[in-house]
Amino acid sequence: MEAREFFHTVAERSGLSREEAADLTRATLSALAERLSAGEARHLAGLLPPSLNDLPAGRAETFGFDEFVRRVSDHTGLTVRETTDGVRAVLTTVHDTVGDEQFEHVTAQLPREFQPAS
């Protein structure tokens, strides 16, 4: 999946504009990398479209979904509701992009509340 298609999919799933979806995607992936171990963040980055794979080194910080949403919301200026729906759209699109096995590696480092709604 190319970045444009990724943004388009996130926009459709979240109800945001493509520009908002692109900003939200970058902020979500950055916050996700902060939450993952360095190795997992690097591996995930290698599976994403080239323009989305410049994730920061993983730091394995411990914070829950509410703090995750707050960080992304602070970066994007979106409401908490828009951000929550958008983060879930990004995570679902990441899952679609990287496949079940790799997504399970990512979510194994996250609390259950990070799981996209089925």
C-alpha cells in the first residue's frame, strides 16, 4: 500500500479530510513508535510505505490509550473523539498493511485497549 492510499483509507474510516488523515497518521505512528521497543518500531517501519517509515526509535514508554490519544490530539489539534476514531482507523489500516502476524507482534506490546474494533 502506498502512502496516498493509506491516507485515503484512514480518511474514509475516520471521516476526516485527507490532509487531517495524513497528519493524524504521522502523529499516530510517531506515538506508536514511542510505545514500542526499538526493534519492533524498526521492524514496523520497514513494512510501511517509504514516506511513512521514518518513525522515531522505539522507547518502550509505558502509557495507556488515553495518554496515547492525548499526545496525538495535542499534535493534530483534533478533538479527543476525532482523534480516538482516527487512531483506531490508523491502527486498522496498519493491520491491513502489515498483515496479521506482524500486527500481533506490535499489539503484543500494547494494552488490549489499543486493539482496533473488529
